[in-house]
Amino acid sequence: MPAKRRGAHNAARMGSGLVVLGGLLTLAVISFYLQRYALSTLAVEHAAIRGWLDGADLYAYRAPNQAGAALPPALAMLLAPLTLLPLRVAGWLLAVAGVAALLLTTLVVAGPVARRHGRRRTPFVLAVAALALLAEPVRATIGLGRPELLILALLAADLIALRRADRARHRILADLPGPRRRRSLDRGPHWFPDRFRRLHRVWTTGSWAGVGSGLAAALCAVPLLFIVFLLLTKQRRAAVTALFTAAVVTLAALAVAPDETLSWYGTVMWELDRPAPVSAPDNQSLAGVMARLYGFPAPPVLVWFAFGMLLLAVGLIRARSAHTDGDEVAAFTLVGLTGAITGPVSTSAETLWLLPAVLVLADTGMRRRMGGRLPRSSRLAGVAFLAGALLVYLALLAPPSWSLTWNVPAFALILLVNTLPWRHGAPSLPTPRPGRASRPAAIPLPRGG
């Protein structure tokens, strides 16, 4: 065997061995998380859905600690097949699906970063996913049996669609004979059957943007803020698609389970202390922090509403500015951070948006630090961003008994909503509409590299 071929063969064998070793380590980590957190959230939902399938009310079940199921009917129907399995097996299936969703999200968020810094995408994405797997939000999501990683992947799928739509728009505007380019997008590969060409065009042009946000909004209330963001940034087609998808899923749930759907949107959704008191240490939202500071079961409504609206406005304005500068990842991250801190209840599993924020901070710091033509002050700011990324990640690695006691995730959310930078033209700059001048942002700083 020639030396070159033998070297390639050995490299392939080494790569396969590393993949197998990584898979075994991932399974071991999942097993540890399931044992540590004992699938306590999934256990309540598992029992409530089983009783619902047997004819009881979905929201009548109460666990021995008086915690009740707080999941929309659409999510209950999605999890219903898992009730046919033992709780441990259902938890494993949900955990494996969550890890796959984490890999997809990491590919969407970290893939362009690897390409921008000249790194191989696959090792970089796997390394970032491994670091994310160790963080407390991922630990809690997998160990408690929660679906937040799947919801995060749905929103990441919309990022893919928006990128494809932007690239298709660039290709159409770059060619003078525009109709010819449109026909080429319709045609697809030569081996495609005719009946698949329309699906191919929908995929390549990103026409399905908004489906992920719509599905996520039907499964959880917080992603509704992403639809608001799509409307604010005048991405009307994606916003209409998201609203239509959410409406279709909700109407389907209403047709299958009318009583539970009406109960959810009428009363259960507003019972904020149903799974746990608002003042519980696990609640890292602004409402939870204020309730603990005041020593009340719930925060003072007017004070919480005033500060919450201020944070909501700042987060959405900065997200719109990030979108204008072409950084959709930072824009989506800002919307997620805003939803997590302004929502009335945000558990450790719902602070997942701190992870892409760490990557945005690290990427901005590297870009500024390695920018030879940038002034010294900008390079020093890059060091500050790198230090901030390290501190936030170390806080996410800390045991929850310490971080939750000191409200570290909540303060990190508040700080990042106000200071998270974004990267100009990353990964691609949206095509400006002719005849419209860009408006300066009301809260433009800091922007990053």
C-alpha cells in the first residue's frame, strides 16, 4: 500500500475511533445527568399524560410535592407516545433527541465561526457542542427531561432558512438576467424528479422560514417573542408563516383536545406558580429575582412590569440593530435572552440562550484581538469580550446550589441583554431594499467587530 494511501487510511481509522469514543462518552454523560436529576419534570408530565389518555383531565394531576403539569396540549400530544414506554426509556429517547438538537444548533451557530477563522468545521462544531453539553442549562434540560433543546433547534432551523433566503436573494440580484436565475432555482439538480422540484426550490430559497418559530410558539409561549422580532425587522413573509404554523398547530390541538386547549389558554397558562412558586431559587427570571429580594411569593406587579418592559424594549431594539448589521445569530440570541429574563418563570433549562451568547462574545473578542488594522483600544475591548465569555461559561459550569443562590444566571441575562455585541456582516449582510435609507439604532452600542 502506498505511503500516502496508508496515511489516509490510518487517519480515517483514527477519526472513526474518536467518533466512537465521543459517542460512548456522550452516553455516559447522559446517564449521569439522568441519574442526578432523576427526570423529575418528565415524571410529572408522564403521569399527567397517562391519566389524560385514560380519561382524566390533563391538568388535574398533582405530584406528591403538589407540582402540576404545565405543558400546552400540543406539547402533550407530542410527548404522548413516550407514555407507552417506561419513564427511564422515555427519558433516554428525549435525551438522545436533545443531544441531536444540540448538535444541529451548534452547527448553525458555530459553523460560520469556524469558517471565518479558517478552522475545520466538523472538529470545531463537535468541540463547541461538547463544551455546551457540560453547562448547567443543558445538564438540567437533559436530566429533568425537558424539551427546551428541541425548541432551540426549531428556532435554529429558522436561522438556516433565513440564511438560504438571503443567499437566494443575493444570487437573483447579482445576475442581470433575473428570470434565468429564477428558472435555475426552480429547476434543481438534473436528477430530481419533477414532483420534487418545487420542494427543492422551497428548501434552497428558504421559503419555509418561520415554520420553526411557529412550531416552537405552539409548544412554548416564549418563542412568540421571535415572531414579534420578525415583524419588527420587516421579515413579513417569515412572520406570516410563523403565525400561520402556530395557528394550524393550535387549531389541531383544539380539534383533538378542546377542553384541555381551552383550559390551557384560559386558566392554566396564567397559573405561574403551578410547577413551583415564583420566588423559588430555580426561577432565574426578573420576576423571580424581585420576588426573592422583596421576600414575597410573587414580585410587586407594577415594579416588575416597569423594569420588564424596559428590558424588553432594550432587547428588541438591540436585536433589530444586530439584524440590520447582518448578524442574525446575535439577533436571535438577544431575543432569546430577552424572553428568558422578562418572562415570569425561567428555570435553569430555559437559560440555554446564555450558550450562544458565550460564542458570540468569544467570536467578537477573537475578531477584535486578531484584527491587525484595528486600534489598540479595540483590541483591548476584544480581550474584555474574551474574558466575559470565559466568566459566563465558568458560571454556567458552576453547581446550581451556588449559582442559583446568588442569582448568577439572572444577572448574566440582564447584563448580556444590555451589552451583547454583534458582528458586522456575520455571516452575511442582508440585501438592502432599494430606495430605503438605513435608520440609526436607538441603542446602537456595543456592536463588536
